[in-house]
Amino acid sequence: MDCINTSKNNLAKDKIIFRRFRLFSAEHVAFTAFPPLAIGLFDKTVSSDSLQRFPQLYKPSQNAEYFNTRVFWLWIVAAVVHSLFLFYLPSLALNNDVPFQDGLVVGNWFVGNVVYTLVVVTVCLKAALELDSWNLLCHIAIWGSILSWFIFLLIYCQPFLAEYLAPDMIGQEQMVFTCPGFWFMLILIPVITLFFDFCYKLFSRTFRKTLAQEIQEIEERKNDPQSSLGLSTPSVYRSTFRSKSFKTQHGYAFSQEESASVRQAQLIRRYDTNLKKPAGGE
């Protein structure tokens, strides 16, 4: 979307703000791929015990409440709005003002590096808003993605590498990192872009909690969700997972028919019960 906004802003002229290099296209995925993976693999709303005790937690996903056509288009609209903020706010900020005290004029590559840095930071912060719980791997995925972009930009713009890959990028890291306006925009623009997302999350978490969020908060307080919310546990779970005390039996079991040529049942049937039984001394 930033490339489309650039083309529109330049009246469809052949001017770009990102390098036309395959490696640069790969970073668009590399620096923003790990936060969604962290959400899918490591994010956990409630404990596994609560998932077994309360099958009601599976109902929203079974009813496609988390992903449907409406949710899909809401995310698309949000992405378009975010891209407008991330392109036009830094472009307007750098359009008329001189970012350096010595009067150095910046070009499209400087604007592109600023915009792309803001995109990476905003995407990672948006992923942080969508997390239900934090753990070490989620911290590494989100903050590590932001840090990896700064490290990459620092190495990519060095003459020994940029001379062969992107000569126009030589020295860009010094211009970006020494610009006070860049650091000001790095703090302000992601906050402005995600302000409505943050307000929506705050409203939903306060006034429209889901069952999973309520159970999560109860578990954080070390309380029992069943007694706090009045939920019922299925009888199958109670009969399967409750602890039982078993009485230990001791003894020796044997069979008198082992290795017998005639089974005991056959022997009893062959005995004539009408005959008089012999006396004890006979």
C-alpha cells in the first residue's frame, strides 16, 4: 500500500521509495513474519485444564466468530487505514521542513527508510496488541523483529555491501539514525496509527469480555473459574479426571483346571446325583 500511495503522490511517475531488489522484497516478509507466528504458536489464552473443563470455550471458534467474511474485511480496511497514516504522516513531516541543521536535503531513499521502519514497528506493535498472554518466545519474536531491522539497515548500507547491491543506500543509516525528526516520528506515528486499535481493545476488554478472557483473568487471580462464573463441568470430565482412591487387594489366584484332561464342569455333569452318598467312614 505504501508503494501505491507513493505512485499516487508522484502522479504515477516512475519514482519509488523502496529499492527494487529481491532481497528487499524478502525483508518485507522476514521482519514481519515472526510476530504472527508467535501469536499462532505460543499465544495461550487459558490453561489446558480450563479447556478440558469448560467446552464452552470452543463455541466461538466453532461458530466462526473469530474468522469470517466480516472479520476479514475489517482487517483489510484497518490495514488500508494504517498504510495511509504510515505513508502520509512522515511524508508531510519531511515535505517542507529540513530534517538536518546543516541544511542537508534528503531524498526518496531517506523517506523510504523512515516509512519502512515505521511499518515494521507498527506491525510488531499491532501483533503485541493481539496477544492474549506474554511469554519469552513472544517477546523475542516481537522485539527481536524490530531490532533485526535496525541491525539489517546498519549492515545493508555499509559501502562494502551496498556498493554491489544498492549503491544509493550507502550512508543512509547515518542519515536516518542521526536525524532527530526520525526518532520523534518513531515514537509518535505508531502511537497515532494504532490509537483506535488500542481504544477498541481497551473497550472490548473492559465492557465486552469473552468467556476466555474472563477465565484468563480469574486464573491470574489464582481463583477457580467454575465457582466464580458458575460454570458447569461435564460429567465425562468429572468421571475421567477426578482422583479416586483404590483399595489394594492382596491374595493368590489359581485355577484347578490348569493342564487338566477333563474339565471340572464335565466331571460334575457326569456324576449321578441320584445315587446315595457314602457315609464318612465308608
